[in-house]
Amino acid sequence: MPETTTRATELTSHYVAQVTSDLERNAKEQERITAEIASLQEQLAAVQHDHAVLVNVQQALGITQAPAHSEAEAESATVPSPRQNTGAARGGKTARKSTATPKKAAAKKAAAKKPVAKPADAAKATQPTLVELIRRHLLELKEPRSAAEISAALGQAHPERQFADKVVRVTLEGLVAKSQAERTKQGRSVFYTAPKSAAVPEAEAQHAETER
């Protein structure tokens, strides 16, 4: 018989023996668990029978069932609460009362420290907005100007304020969207002017002021 066939036969015999042993062990385990289940069922039946007998005796004697205590009551009855809890609770109430007054005092101090409006702040509040300044400047222009040129001119006219080119450009685009300014493009450069409809009334107003 070839050596390969012999090895295959030995391997098959080994697996057969192993499977047979596992089956026997599994069958014994099932028998053990089944016996335990039967025993537990018998114990449960006996306990249920005793319970039924006790209930009948209780009803015959007219005994009323006492209300069951909650777990919290049982714990409080067996384990006394430490005295520190009461002191901590009282201390917490005292702390709350003591902190109430400082809070009111702090609120009064904050109200007292509230900054009073200064003349400089009032002057800033009355200053024209950036939109108003740009609209006025556009009306004064005779030729289109770029956002950078308008920003520089505003900076010279109002040195106390700062005008960023980007902010001025965004404001100009907003005026164009509202038809309160006109935009022209020459190559890659963008220029802005006041709308023609607004330039005529402004010129008339300036002429009337001159005559006065």
C-alpha cells in the first residue's frame, strides 16, 4: 500500500474518533442539563405550592398584607445618615444667603462703573456713515474714480477716520446694486461715479445755496 494512502487512512481514523468522542460528550452534557432543568422545575412547583398554601392561611386568618418598604427606606433604616450631611445642608443654605448680598452689591458696583458717554463718543455718533461720505464724494466728482482713489480722497478729507480700500470697494458695489452709483470698466480697472439722475438735483441744490 502506498505511503500517501496510509497517511490519509490514519488521518481519517483520527477525525472519526475525535468526532465520536465529541458526540458522546455532547450527549452527556445534554442529559446533565436536562436533569438540572427537571430538578429546578420540581423545586419551583414545590415553592409555588407552599406559596398558595400560605396565601390561603393568610386569607383565613384575615391578615392584611403590610405595604412593602421601598429600597430607599430600607437603606435609611439600616444605615443611619451621617450628621455631616445635615451640617452641609445647613451650610449650603447659609452660603446661599450669604452670597445673595454680595451679588446685589456687585450689581450696584457694576452699575456705578458703567461708563458715561463722553463728548468724543457723542461726536462719533453724529459723524456721517461711510455710505453717506461715499455718496457725497461721488456727487462732487467730475470724472470716474477707482475705489483706491476714493478711499485715499476720503482719508485726506477725514484724517480722524480710517478707510480701508476693500471696505470702500464693497460699499461702492452695494451702492451700485441699489442704483445709487454707477460702475464703468476700462480694461481691468473699475471706476465709479454718481448716477446721472442724482447729479442734476445736487447741482441745482448747490446753485440755490450759492444764490442765497
